[in-house]
Amino acid sequence: MHRAFLIFLFFIGITSVLAIGLRGCDYYLSPAANRAFMSDHQILKPSGLLGHGLGIAGAAMITAGVAIYSTRKRVRTFWNIGKLSSWLEFHIFLCLLGPVLVVYHSTFKAGGIAAISLWAMLSVAGSGIVGRFLYVLIPRNIKGGEMTAGQIDAQFDLQEKALRETEFGLEIVHQIDKSFAEMERPKNFVQTAGVFFRLRKLNRQVRHLIHSKINAHHIDHASAANLIRITSARTALIQKSILLLQVEKLFYYWHAIHLPFTAIMFITLALHIGVAVWLGYIWIF
């Protein structure tokens, strides 16, 4: 169901972006000075029926995406409603598609307050992609909350116990732990990038080793799939544990940048909407 949900969101997003882009391709690619003489101008211009609607829809999606995720994350009443990671994915969907619709609304040009709001929005969207990358590098429990040191140790114990119950599982545990034992924790942000790529390479080597052993012992498909799942979870948790301290610092600094830009985006968006309404651009209302 989760995979189907992600595929559905991806399909909706790609279809929307392509449909609007193909509909107004000639208009958006034309020089700004020539657009007023084109037949699509009255529909696609920022105050046009479609163009204005895209702006409203995009702003509504961004606002809803931020409000829904923030509410789920901070209000205790909603903590048990779904996984936080699933809410984050929906937040990302709304806050990526929304800015694209706003860009179409702007017809790829803007000035004044609208330009400030547009660039703040694009900065927030771009930093959000970075934030998502950092988010997945932090060990999390099934609900999406950050794991404590005790929970990480308990997860390691559960994985080791599960591997011991499989054929040559104990041997795999020792090989995995030995492979990562010599990897030092990064001491600064520069080292973090290098350690990250070395861990990725090491992870591929461990996977290759596991697959080789599975093929050599002729394990049945179900047992092999279970073994690969557990070993993949263990190697991923080891990697995250090694990077945890520096990633948490990066995540803290990311918040310090992301949140102010979000505030600037909403303030300038409110001013832009207020000026538009004051000037009489109220769409179909």
C-alpha cells in the first residue's frame, strides 16, 4: 500500500507538470514582449483564468503541506495517526508540486514582492530536498521518530538474534561488524562526505558478499529474501550510527536556514495576495 501510495503521488505530480507544460509550451517559451499578442495570453497570464488558478492551487498546496506536516509532528493528539515518514512524503509531494504550479503561474518571470516570494519559495523547496536527504540518514523507529541510543542498541540485538536463526547467520553478523569496525566516525562536515561515500562502497561490498554466500549454499528464495532484508537493515543502521553525530549537527543548521526562508516565503506570499486582491485580481470569486 505504501509503495502504491508513492507511485500514485509520483504519477499525479508528473502528469500535472507535463500536462500544464505541454498546454502552454508555446506561450511560456515565447519572449515576454510577444506574449500579449498570443491567443493563450488571456488564459495563461498570471491574472488569467488558468494562470491565476495555478497560482492559487500552488499556494494552497504549499500552505497545506506545511500545516499538515507541522501539525502531525508537533501536536501530540495526532502522533499516533500514521507514520511520520508517510506524512513527510505527502508534505514533500505538496511542497514540490505546489512551487511548480506557482512557477507556471508566474509564467517564468516576476518582479517586486512576487519575485521575493518566488525566490524564497524556490529556496525553501531546494533546501527541503537537502533536508529529506539528511532525514533518511538519521536512525528512526517505525513511527518515524528519532531513535535513542538505547533503541539503536536494542535494534542491533534484535537483528543479531534474527540472523542467528538463519543459516550461517552468525558468520554474516561477524563479517558485517568486522567490515565496518575500522570505519572511524567523522569529526567534521568535510570528513562526513568522504565517510558517507566510503560507507556506500562498503555497503555494496557487503551485499555482494551476502549474495555470494546465498548462491553458494543454494538457499531457497524465501529464506534468502529474509536474510537479505535483515542484513540490509543492519548495514544501514551501522552506517547511520557512524554518521549520526555529524548528520544531527547538519540537520540542526539546516533547520536554522530552512525555517527563516519559510517565514519569509509566507510573509511575502501574504503581501502578494493582499496586493492582488486590493487591485481587484480575485480570480472567479
